[in-house]
Amino acid sequence: MKKLGLFVALWCINSLAFGQGVGNGKISGSVIDKGSQQAVEFATVALEDPKTGKPVNGTVADEKGKFSITKIPNGTYNLVIS
């Protein structure tokens, strides 16, 4: 019985550690030119740390201007599109 209790306790601790949502965030969208209302092909989309200005993650939009950034740690970021 002690082994079962220890297993359950370790499993719960493991579940709590992985259940925090670290790296589970996702940002997706479309890059559209404000003037022409047309998709911006192959735009660079980056997440920057607001304190350092350094890129944390990023991607390139496709030919329809769509992008998706996954596995984002919890936090606050600046979204920079160029």
C-alpha cells in the first residue's frame, strides 16, 4: 500500500509540474496591410521580451499572410511585424 501511495504522490507532483502551461501558449493570425487591405506575404513576425527587446520566438507568414507561433512560455511579450 505504501508503494501505491508513493506512486500516486509522485504522479500528482509530476502532473502539477507539467500542468502549469509552460510553453503551451499559441499566437496565430494574419498580417494585413492597413492601406490596401491585402495580405502581406512572407512578413516576419517576432515575439520580443519587452524588458530587453530581444526576440524570444518568431516565424514568417505564408503567402496569404497567415502565421502561427507555438510553444510560447507564459509571460508578456511585444509582437513585432516587419
